Amino acid sequence: MTVIKRDFLDTTDLSQAEFHALLDLAAKLKRGETTAESALRGKVLAMVFMDPSLRTRTSFEVAMFRHGGHAVVLEPGRGSWTLETELGAVMDGASVEHIVDAARVLGRYADAVAVRAFPKGKLWEVEREDAVMRSFARHCEKPLINLESTRRHPCQGLADAMTLREKLGQPQGRRFVLSWSWHPKPLPTAVPASAALAAAHLGMEVVLAHPPGFELDPDDLAAIAGVSKAAGGSLRIEHNGREALDGADVVYVKSWGALGHFGQPEAEAKLRAAYRDWSMNSERLRHVGSGQGLVMHCLPVRRNIELSDAILDGPKSVVVDQAENRLHVQRALLLTLLGQSEGMGVQR
Amino acid sequence: MTVIKRDFLDTTDLSQAEFHALLDLAAKLKRGETTAESALRGKVLAMVFMDPSLRTRTSFEVAMFRHGGHAVVLEPGRGSWTLETELGAVMDGASVEHIVDAARVLGRYADAVAVRAFPKGKLWEVEREDAVMRSFARHCEKPLINLESTRRHPCQGLADAMTLREKLGQPQGRRFVLSWSWHPKPLPTAVPASAALAAAHLGMEVVLAHPPGFELDPDDLAAIAGVSKAAGGSLRIEHNGREALDGADVVYVKSWGALGHFGQPEAEAKLRAAYRDWSMNSERLRHVGSGQGLVMHCLPVRRNIELSDAILDGPKSVVVDQAENRLHVQRALLLTLLGQSEGMGVQR
Amino acid sequence: MTVIKRDFLDTTDLSQAEFHALLDLAAKLKRGETTAESALRGKVLAMVFMDPSLRTRTSFEVAMFRHGGHAVVLEPGRGSWTLETELGAVMDGASVEHIVDAARVLGRYADAVAVRAFPKGKLWEVEREDAVMRSFARHCEKPLINLESTRRHPCQGLADAMTLREKLGQPQGRRFVLSWSWHPKPLPTAVPASAALAAAHLGMEVVLAHPPGFELDPDDLAAIAGVSKAAGGSLRIEHNGREALDGADVVYVKSWGALGHFGQPEAEAKLRAAYRDWSMNSERLRHVGSGQGLVMHCLPVRRNIELSDAILDGPKSVVVDQAENRLHVQRALLLTLLGQSEGMGVQR
């Protein structure tokens, strides 16, 4: 009798039925219809943060606590050992511990392990393999949760989907515009890919609006298109940022760097500089769904760069609800992966 | 039916009756007369430390745990995002997240939020407004607790007051000398202002002993005088550090920088250097209440600079009791703000 | 009625009977024969990490949680104040708080305190006194647990002993070779001394295999010899690393620096460089117990430097079990020091 462990590295690890069941449970938890106070009693989640966090760390720590469990937070390179990520490395440099050993050991102490590892910005062809997350998953004997890797931020995707369902009622067929924004730094593509996937799971009309040169990775586009098709939605790309906003039910503002210049900061900054006017201000907002659309952002947000104060603090912004929903979808996820709960339909 | 949230930013947020009721509860908790083991069951306190801590962090984390709750500890700039504190800022610099968004989001995850933010040492006219703490309070929908701001350290004030009641029985009318000390750095005035306020709440004869040029902020002096008057005590300033000690029932040793030279380190250090003999050693201690007085300090203390080893480790020192009492007053505070307890008289 | 507090600074703080009783309890906890879910209910462990940790921190935090308690984690110099360790210091430098005060205060907040403090690499004659750990123990009124000091890592020693009993059944008289390895840095001797002591407690034939110049401190050798004799085992030193492996039941690979050149990095590195071939690879492993022996390491390990990937990931390696056993021996230790449990025979 082999137990197959269940990782959560991408929303596409879930079937459409599982995806919706998880959001249903999250909504019940948010409304207080179920508390499941002791469902994670005695359970431990070990969280490994290679990069900073506010929402992710707090919401997971609270989620474990709310159900009787506990989250341990480790920060390699700060309070914990610097981790080597290359397989087969001859470790005579600065790294003190290999990720393989960390993964195995944490799998012995905890009931689930969660990892955040941003891209290092050297070579896209290498980093797009998401080796840190994959290594951890392979060598850890307990379920692994992706807290944002080079390619995906699936917990953000779940929270985005929950927010869309909450605000739109029936998102199927509604227009979701992922609107690229200028930003002082070339940010990763994990959030835009995951947000677009979230809208695709809901069968929305997904529009990716960004300047030429800011295409997502082809595999991400294929994944979004595939999920979209299965869920009865659509996907298209727009290079005119202003026109893309017309008729949008939702505009999700997000910046990311040009993958074609990944690891070449000067060239990338030069390309990006040409699109400094891609920013969401009140003038541009008037185009969004003829003034009726919602504004989303994953946070943290550069105020008055990506989005103006007026929009963020105004009535169309649902960014704080998105952040709150991180807590509820993660409670649902943890109950599904670790809880002694009645069938969630996500066993394999 | 609107619930008005209750912040704790200053001991003056409490009426005299509330102040004493809170200390009464703290004393009962310390004696074990009430355990209230489950009074904070399921409750979460999110703590944001912009600056280091030992006592504050540990005592709050223990306080939440002892009553069934949990404290999440965040450190912006280390494991968490660097926070922008200026309202309306165009965020194209180093700060990744605005304090407004952090406050809103944490208010969704936690039942109360607590913040430590020391002054930055640039411009007193600006920093005296305590903008970080005020912003957090304004934008967070849950009760905010001040873990030491530019102007106040009210939890230290509560612990100081509890210690005074514990050691003196009836502090009313007894003489409390806040005795300035030389220190290698210009420290903030939050602790001296809060300690003097604590003694004022108890109706003590408060003496501020410091060299000329080290006056507290005029608003702080007015606040201390106001509380003092209401509680039947008195306030006076002494510039002769040795004479001030004669007849003291309690000497609270504390260093702080000259506000007149705030943001001008060289000028401030030069002024401070003239008072290197303001230090508490055995010779000087003989003057304290003719050798009968108690010695207090908030910790951390520079040994053999502010206070000699002989005094700190001797029978008159109550500094460890002060530190322990942080735990008990904060348990009382948290039970009052968050507990399902019987009326503490602090609802608004 | 005086309660004598019980510290755990070295495995030699335990009698042979206590040592084995603790391992018996750890084995029962690992097998789930006892859960003691609420044995540490309401109890707090304050952990002070002056140096990084993955296993120690996680396993202690999980251990407290699994029995209803809570661990607070402090990091002086990061989120907490920089600690002064010298007694009598005139604190006009960078350190903000004295270890004496930190120890006293934490003793008021917590039911036990645990400290990690690695050597600073200046002067062995001074640092061998283990002053940080001794100061903490003297000034803290609650039990102190050594999380690795300059001289000892007794929790690692307990886990090593548990692993040896688990894998060998009856370790008495079996051959345990502590095999020095080259490493890019001069590591401390706490782990090798503690591992050799662990094998000595079990009455094993202990062989210390290292190049000339890498002798452990004479007091450590005397301690190992003393425990060995009491437990019916033996101790000998070998300078031929390859021959030492013949007939070994267990080889414990570990690097450490030459104490004769402590604080002299160039001279030490030069001496160490001559022994770069002291490394455990497949060729050398064939000598270990004629290919039957077990391979141990405390982790973190420099892969392909101290031990090859092939060995670490192969069937003879028990390094992950060693790490897991940290959790179980520490649960047993905490229950013994803090629990309301039935007599463990370790009261004083």
C-alpha cells in the first residue's frame, strides 16, 4: 500500500473539479460556515524562504495556527544555512548545505514543506526549469507547496480566482485583462503567469496586454491556452495597452521583465524605459470597462508607479481582498493536503 | 452597529481608572490568581519590528501563547519587504511596499497588530509627529499596539508602573527621579517620556534630572504635567544630577539624546561629552534616598557606562523585575483588547 | 525547599542510567508508543541563536509544539540586540546588551532557555572555557540547554547515540571510527568531541582517525576516555586514515580545524591543505568494515568534498536518520527537563 504524496506546485496540478472544490471550501471557511479548528492538530508546516515575504509568510502561519497546527519559518542565508542548489556540485564554495539534504531532513520533521525561491536573473534557459522547486519536490518525502518559484505562484493564483468568483459571481465569459506596467526593476513572471492561469481556470476571456518584447515564456502561454480551452474561455495578446482596457470587467495590473533580455540588466532596462507610460492612473482607469471594471494587484505594489494612490485607495480596487483571500485559499489547501477531513476529491 | 477599534499607542489612551484596572489584572495574572488559559484561543497578533527587540518580542510572543493565541513576527528589510513610510510617495526607490498596504493586509490576517519603529534621526520637527505609528493606526482596521515609536514606549511604561506599585506598595507622593545618564549614542526619548508618564499616573513626585540642553519635547513635558496634576502628583526639573538624588525613593537611570541637536550627530556628541560624569556608580548611589532608594532601568543597559555592575547586580536593582513585568502587563493588555473577558472598563 | 535547576550542557551531565533512559524514551516517542501530547502544555522554550541553524531550530520548535509547548527563536545581531559576552566589560562599543541581563530576563519569560554560540576563532586558551554557555547557565534561573557551544553539541551526541542503538541493536564492543575529513574551512571541534562521547557512552571501540596536528583538546580526550572506561569500551587514535577504516562497523565522517593553529587561519589552512585526500569517496568506502559499515555525518555536509554524492545517497548512509533522531531525543530531553511526566530517573 503506497501512499503517493501530493505536491502543490501549480494550479494545473489540480483538475478543474478539484480547483473549484478548493475554492468552495475557501469560501465556506471565510464565511465561518466551517471552522475545522482542530483539523491540523499536531501538524507542522516547514516554510523555507529564500526571498522576502509579508503576505505569504503571515497568511500561512495564521492558517496553520487557525486549525491547530504550527508553521516553522526558515530563512537560508539569514538564520539558516546558505543552500547549494546545483545537483552534483563540489561544495567547496560559500554554500554550507545542499538543498537535497535540507529537503530530506525537513521532510522528516514536518508534515508538509513549503518553499519560496525567486529567479536569480542569470540565464533563462536554465532557470526556467524551476530546479530549486523541482529538487525540493523530488527529495522531500512530504507534500511540497510552492510559495513562488521562478515560474509560478499558485497560491496567489488561487486567491485571485477566489476574488474573481467573489466579486463577479459568475466569471465565465467575462473579460480579464492582465495589464503590464512599468516598474523600476525587471520583476519575475511567476505572478502574471499564475494570475492568467487563474482567470483561465474560470473560463474567462483572458487578454494579455503588454508591449512587444514582454511575451511570457512560450510554455506558460501554452499552459494558459490549454486551461482556457478546457474551461471554455479564450486567450489573446494585445500590444496596445489602452485599447485593451475597453470593455474589461477586470484589469489586473502587474509588471514583469523582458525574458528576451533575462540576465542582461542594461539591455532590459533600455527596452523597458520605452514603456514608462504603461501605468494605471485615473485617466487610464476611465477606459477600464467604461469605468465599471475592477482593479486587481497581487501586492506589494509600487504606489504612484504601477498604480496611483487614487486608484488603490478607491472603490474599484480589490487588492486588500485578494490579499485576505490568500489566507482562506491556503487554509483550504492545507486542510486538503493534511487534514483528516471528509473527501475533498483531491486524493490521487 | 459600528465597533470602534481600540488602539494602545500611549498610556494616556487609558483613563486613570483603566490604567489601574489594567495593573490590577496584571498583578492577578502574575500571582496566578487567574490563568485565562484559553482567553485568546484562536487569536493572532501580527508584530512588525522595524528595529531590534529582545524583551518586547519574547514577552508578547509568550503572552499570546500563554492564553491560547499566537504571535507572528515580521521584520521589514530582513525577512519581509522594506516599507515605504511617506504618504503619497512615488515609489521608484528601494522600498518595495507601502506601510498603508502592509497595515491594511495585516489587519485582515490578525486580530491585533503591533509595531516597533524607532526614530531615524533626521529632523525632529518631522519625526516628532510619529507618522509611522499614526499611519499604521489609521490604515489598520484592527487594534494597534505601540511597541515603541519615536515618542512613546507605553508597554514599558505599564511595566514600570506595575513595578513601582509592587515595590513601593503605595507610590502616591513618593519621589521618582528620572536620572539622565551619559551613553555612547544619542538614544530616543520614548522610554524616558513613558517612564515619567508612568510615575505621573501613580501620583508620584516626579523629578526629571538632566543636564541643560537635554529637555524632553515640550509636548511630552505638558503631557507628564497634565497626568501628574490629574493624579495628584507633581513634576519638576533638576539640572544638578547629584542633588536630585537626595531623598529619592526611586531612581530610574536612562540616557537620551539632545533634541536640539537631533539629526546633527557631531554637535550632539560634543554637547553630550561634557556630561560623561552623569553615570550611576556606587559613590553616586549613596545619595539615592540616603541609600534606601530603588534603581530602575528599562534594559538593554550599557554596563559600567550607564550603571555599574555592582549596582545592577546588587540588592537595590529591580531591573529584572521590570523586564518580567512586561510579560504580565502585556497579558493584561491583550486580554483587555482581545479577550472574551468580563468587562475591564476599557470599551469605548 | 530549594529546587535545583537542571542544565543540559554535555551528555556527561547525565549518568549512564540517565543517558540510556533518555534514549529509551526517545525510541518510544519515535515509535509512537507514547505521544505525551499535552506534557509541555503552556511551557515555553526561549532559543538564542548566535549562529545559523536548520536542524536544531526546526527540531526543537517542532518538539515543543508536538507536546503542547512553544519555542521562541531569537537571533542576536539580526532581529535581537547584539550581546556582550565579556564579564565586567565597560560597554562603550557596539554591543547593546550584556549576556548576563539577557540570561536573567529570558529566565523570567521562559521555562527553559537554549543557546547556540560557536567559537569566534581568536584564542583557544580563552575560548575553550566555553564562557558564553557557562555565563548563560550561571545567570539564567531556568534550565539551560546547549544547542552547540565551542566545546560540545550534546543534542547531536544524543541523536548519534540513538542512531547507533537503532542501527546496530547492541553497539557495545562494536568499532566506531570518527574519520577526519578535509574541508574548505577550519570547523569547530564540538561535534567530533560529542560524537566520540556518544559512542563512548555506548561502550563502543572508539577510534579517532585524523592527521597529526588535528588532536582534540586534551580535556576532551580525557572525557571520552573516562566515559569509555566506565561504559566498558575503549579509545585509540590512528593517523593512517585508510587503515583505520578496516573492520569499522561505523564510520562517522567529520572535519575540524587544527587547535594548535586556532586563530591563525593561514598556518591552519597550510597544515590542512596537506590532507586534502582525507575525504570519503567510493574507493575509500570499500575499506569500511569490508564494505559492511554504516556512514554517519551530523549535517550540514559539503557534498563531494567531505562525502561523495554516491555515498550520501547510497544505502550505507544513515545521515537523514541521524537528523530525524534529533527531534526524538530532544522531545525526550524536554519532557525530562520540563514535563510533568512519571519519573525519568533524572531528578537531582
